[in-house]
Amino acid sequence: MRSAFLLMIFLALPRPLLAEGLVPITDRARFLSLIEGRELRRVGVRLTVLADGRITGRALGRPVSGGWQWQGQYFCRDMQWGDTPVGYNCQTVRLRGDVLRFTSDRGRGDFADLKLR
């Protein structure tokens, strides 16, 4: 439980993007066009979100795995970090340049900015 909490804190730390200029991504097709063949990165984190609904990668030296689906206007994911469940959450996705901002709790929670590579 503590490890999942630390991961969530880590993902929420640096907040380099201002809210201005963020373009909402509200459908699966647009989201897929952005992520296909690319990685999502930030310091210590490298994730791949695949069109088949899988999430793979590493964060802070531990494997990340899980699944995702698009529901309405939200990216909904259920992930595991090493042996620790991160849990299910639906998030808004917004784009600015080559950075995607994922905001938890349907846009009302913490956010993480991940660079598209």
C-alpha cells in the first residue's frame, strides 16, 4: 500500500505545464492517434499504452502492467506497479505540444504530465 502511495506522489510531483493551452482529448480514436508507436515518459517512468488495451513499462525500477479502456470522454486504467496494485481510475487527458496530462478522478484529482516519445 505504501509503495502505491509513493508512486502516486511521484507521478503528481513536477507540474511543468500550465493549464493554458491544454487541448482536451475526448475520444479513443484521437488518443490512439497520439500514442500509437510511442512511449510516455517522465523522470523514472517509461510507459507504453497499446491499442489492444494493455499498459506496459517501468516506473522507479519496477515493472508496470495493466489495462485500459476508453469510457465516454475518459481514459480508464487499472495498473499494477511491481506487486502493488495502483488501482482503477478514470482520467481526463489533455495535450499541449508533445505532453499528455492525465488528471485522475475524472479531472478532479492529481495530474501527471508525460512526454510523448
